[in-house]
Amino acid sequence: MQLKYPSRLSVLLIWLPMSAAAIYYAFIAADRYVSESIITVREAKDSAPLPQSLGVSLAGVSASSANAEVLYLTEYILSLDMLNHLDEKLGLRHLYERDTWDLPYKLFPGTSQEWFLWYYRNRVSVTLDSVTSLLNISVEGFTAQDAQRINQELLAESERFVNEISHQMAREEMEFTETQVERVRERYFAAKQKLIEFQNRNRLFDPVAQAQAKAGLTNELESMLARDEAELKNELTYLNDKSFQVIARKNRIKATSAQLDEERRRLASTEGERLAGLAADFQNLTLDAGFAEEAYRASLQTLEKVRMDTSQELKHLIVIASPTLPQIAQYPRRVYDLATLCVVCFVVYGIARLVVASVEDHHD
């Protein structure tokens, strides 16, 4: 059987779509330029000079904690906050509402915030390389200058975001540590003040030392008495009781014994008990002050360590490739799109002819 309407099918499925596409790409489609940039996030301690192999350096970046920050940055770039910033800074809505007949890619005036955000996310592409933690940012604009300006402002705001997040975390950690140090410092000075007030109130600089001195004096007197008594026994073996040396030794033993009894009486008296109690209280206060001082010294060391760690862990935005100024429009890809449409039209045309032929054969 002969196909009745091949010319109509070809016109409908090939020539009309191709003609419409040719008119669209020739007279309506607006050029869209793409500005690209490559960035990453690194810690201050990783900001040493790059080695000869860039791949080795980037692998080091991925080994750090930069991956999480890059993910946060990706979400921020595509967020409503970034969109509002770009609109306020550059008049982004006006840049995409340019006077053009390319309706599929034109932002219509008065569109809602949600539609504007959807449109923005289709004009800005952020690709993350999970191995190297590199962000490739592509921005479309109706002019090369617009695309570059938007990309540059994206990077500037991204740097502010990274710095703010990094410094905020550092400030919070430092504030917490400083609060703990202040508490320990107050505890130390309070313990020290209690010790000073105890000394002033009792008019004793060191009750422990004084108690030890009294006990030492008693021990010394006992030693002297024992030594003199031994000397007296030795002297009586070759001297009589009336000798001057024996009488002097006995007088000294008597004086030492009286002094020893007096010191023992003082130690056993209320004054001695008071001194012992004061010594015990003083030891407790001294221990408290010592522990507080050690804690204060340790807290100061911790504060210094946290200060150094936070300064090394501050994040920085590293621009690997600055926003480019495109020289030719990347979109639309007229030849590629027309060739693809032509192939599709011929495939559809072939299928349609088979269907028509099958129907006509069935009728016959």
C-alpha cells in the first residue's frame, strides 16, 4: 500500500518544528554567558605554602575538616539569604528581567519570592568535588559583565559567611573558656583572701610554723636535759658533790627542767590547744588556697592553648580560580540544539509513518 500523506507528516513533524526552532534560535533566543570560579575552604593551620603537586595539596585539604564547611557554604550559596543579598547589592532581579523576548529564560517582573529562588537556582550551579573539597561555581547572565559581577559578589559574600561562621565558633569557645577561667580565678582569690583574713584576725603569720617551733623547743630542752644528766653522772665518777663544776651542772639541769615543765604546761594548756586548732585551720586554708592556685594556673594554660588552637582552626575561603569574564556565549548551543531537534524530528517522523502505514494496511 502507498502512504497517502507523507508530505503532510514531514511538514508537521519535521519542517514546522525545525522552522520554529530556527526562528527561535536566530531571532528570539538570548545569549547567556557563563562565568566560572573555583573555591575551597581551609583552616589556618593548613595554609602553608602549596607543595609542587597541587593534587597532594588538595588531598590534604580533603583530609581536614574543610569538607563540612564546604557543604555548609554550598547550601548558603543556593539559599534565599544569598539571593536577597545579591538582589540588594546588585539588583539581581533587574539583571534577569532584561528586555528580551526569550520567554523561557526571562524572569518576569513581579514574580514571587519562591519562583525567583527557583529561577536563581537554575542560573547558578554549584558542583562539589568530594575528593578535593573544591567548589566549582557557574553563573549565567545575559551579558558577560553581569555573569562575572554576580560570581564576584557570590565569592565576596561567601568569604564573609565563612569568616563569620569560623569566628563565631572561635568566639563561643573562647568565651566559654574565659568564663571558666574567671570562675577559677574568683575561687582562687577568695581562698587567698580567707587565708589573709585568718592571719590578720589571729595575728599569726604561720600558726603551723609556730606550733612546730614550740614543739621543737620542747624537744630541744629534753635533749639538753638528757645530755646534762648524762654529763652529771659522768662527772660524779671523778668529782665530789661540792665541786664547782658539779654544782653548775646541777643548776643547769634544774633550770632546763623548769623550762621544760613550763613549755609542757603551755602545750597542754588552753593556749596550746588553741594554737593546735589554729594550725589545723591554717593548714586547711593553705591547702584550699594551694589547690585553687593550681587550678587557676591550669585554667590559664588551658585558655592559652584554646587561644592558639582556635587561631589555627579559623577557616578561610581560598580562591583557586577567580570569576572569569566570558568572551563568547555558552548558551544557547544553537548548532547542537538544532541538530538534536532534527534527529528527534526524523525519529518521530519515522515512527509516525510506520503507525500510519500499519493503520492503512489494517483498513485494507
